Amino acid sequence: MVDKATGRVLGVGGVFFRSSDPARLAGWYRDTLGIETEAWGTTHGTSFSPQAMPDNAFTVWSTFASDTAYFGDSGQSFMINLVVDDLDLALANVKAAGGEVIPEKEEHDFGRFGWIVDPDGNRVELWEPPDKIPEASE
């Protein structure tokens, strides 16, 4: 049994993944989706303050079945979800940059979702949180 008072996870502290050209991919995310990145040696990244997120945004940690189609290509073992302020504009920015936009979108009580494929072939989920999360009784 895990000691619930200490040694437990409090949140996601980072997302790390490989790229054959980290500078190029970081530049694409900067130019297309506005992620301001810095060079940290041979890696490129940024940090997001929880206070910068919309009030109704949160982080989800979830395991999926190995045969899920939700991530697109069956060779992709992870999918990053990025919070955006305007889903339609973010998808338009990706399309204008020549990126791949998955045509399907989903709308739920907990927000709007769309998907893109980045230049390295990673399917990425974009999430626009709702202005208000409905109460359980609504």
C-alpha cells in the first residue's frame, strides 16, 4: 500500500519527447501555436505557469488501451494535449502554416477539442476549455 501522505504525484511537471530536429520542431510550435521556447543546450522548451491557464483548465493523466485509435497512428504511444484560447483560430494557424489538421472536432460540456499532426508526425490534441464547467446537476 502506498503511503498517501508523502511520496505521491501532485501533477504533471513536464512533457518530454524526441525529435530528429528539436530546433525545427520548437520553431514550428512557436510560429504556428505561439509557444515561446528557449534553447537549453540541444533541447528546446518552455515552462507554463498554472496561473496562465484558463480558470476551467486542468491537467489529465490517463492510460489508454494499446489498440486505441484516439492517438491516430498506431505507432504513436503518447499524445500531448495543449490548452488553447481559441480552438478555431489555433486550427486555422496550423492549416495556414501547411500543417495537417484532422477534420473532426468534438464539443463537450468540458470544452472543445481538435487535432493536428505536427511536422514530426505526432498527433496533438488541442483543447479549448469552456468558460464555465457545468455543475453535476446541470
